[in-house]
Amino acid sequence: MINFLKARPPKSLRSIESFLNTSVRTVYRYIDLLKDLGFVVEKDANNKIFIVAAPELDLIPFTVQEADYIKKLVLSAGKDNQLAQSVLQKVQQSSEIELGAESLFKAHLAKIVEQISLAIVDGKQLLIKGYSSANSQSISDRIVEPTCFTENYDSISAYEIKTGLNKYFNIERMASVEVLETSMLHEEHHEFYKPDIFGFQGKSMNKEIELQMSMRASLLLKEEYPMSAAFIKPIPDTGKYHFKANVQSFKGPKRFVMGFLDEVQVLGSKEFIRFIQKGLKKNT
């Protein structure tokens, strides 16, 4: 659709509908999304639609090779870093790189991050629209007071007005957000408990995890839980790897260990060993 609307001449609504093989209502939703992502979508004198190339972007016409190189540099900051995705969005708009569905989704998330940042800086309440909760298996709107982002900007810590609780909200589960005019009213209740390596939050990281594992298990641990990389060390001349860190909960590391029983040895904490043994008994 982006390439279709950039190409001259401007297109009628009916031609866009036919090109996408979808409904007029869906076409309008797509146009709204493009506007949210920073594209200038306009109509000519005959009500035909086209995308305007931003003049400042035309001054930096990246080739495919140049844009791909910039993309690799930006992604080195972390493949899930939403701020990096915001930069990629601008590079893609000013280059010959085609925007796929995943790129659009990432740009959409970057737009949400931008709005949340404004709410935090300006001290405003935030309306999270269409939040998909993993716990309640429901979709609802939430009014919150955001306090800060977590690692890689994948979630926010926020005080939820309705429940009076500090919670984490995953950015990918938000349909959209709106910065409200209402200033924050509950700052004395704001709390931020940094999540542990496995994503669990709490007031203290007082549970110690110590593991010895194969190279395969260590690589998968890094892939699934990137923050674990700093705590994984090779054991010389053994082909094994050592991991030791404090966590908020045993639940996350237990799931990992249970998936690699033949490749992971639990060391140290007797409390964690008993926790694993209980899990094994439940599965037998």
C-alpha cells in the first residue's frame, strides 16, 4: 500500500480497495495507521489519495546497501529495542527498502513508546487502549500513571488508577495509547521494582540461582533471557558454562531447568533444589 500510494498518479479510494482486496473501512484504518507512523497522506483536488515524501527525508536518499548497513548498526543495540525501531522506521521511509508487515508493527510500537515517553516527561496520565492481559485473558482499556521503561523498552512500570497497584504493561500488548490532559495524582504510590533476569518483579532479589550447563543450554538461556548473558561464564577446559545470579522468583529458572534436565546441573541453593524436586514429583 505504501509503494502503491507513493507512485504517481494519486489513487481513488475504490482503486485502493481493489488493490488490497479489502473493505473501504479497512482502507481507512490503514490510512490512519500510516498517518500515526509519520507518513503524510493527502488528497488532491479530485479526492484521490497519495503519500507525500517529507522534504527533509529527500535530502538523505539512502541506497539499499546504505540503509541495510545502518539497519545492522542500529539493531546492534538490541533486536527488541523499541527506540532502535523508531530510527529504523525513519531510515526505511527515506530509502529503497520495502516495508514489510513486521517493520510496520515495530514502527507502530515505536510510536507508542514515543507517546509513553511524553506522558512520563510531562507528568500526565496515560490511557492504554485495548490492552491484552496475559493473566485475565481479556482485552480492556487501562488508565495508568507511567513511571519508567524496563530493559530494552519492552514494558513500562505504571500505577494503575482502577486497582491502585503498580504493574508492568507489555508494550506489544497495547493496541494504542493516548496521553491524557490529567496530571498524575498518585505519585506518592509510585513504585518501580526492576524485574529480574527471568522477568519476575518483587521488592528484593534474595533467591540465589547457580547452574552448570552445556553450551547449547547456555546459548538458549541467553536467547530467551538476554539479561542472563552477563552472568554466564565458560568453565575452562570443560565445554561447560557456569551461571550464578540472584532473582525475585524461582518460577522462571525452574521452567528453564525443567526444559534441560539432561544438560543443566543445579548447584548451590538447597531451597531451589527442593523447588525443582517438587516440580519433578508433580510431573511423575
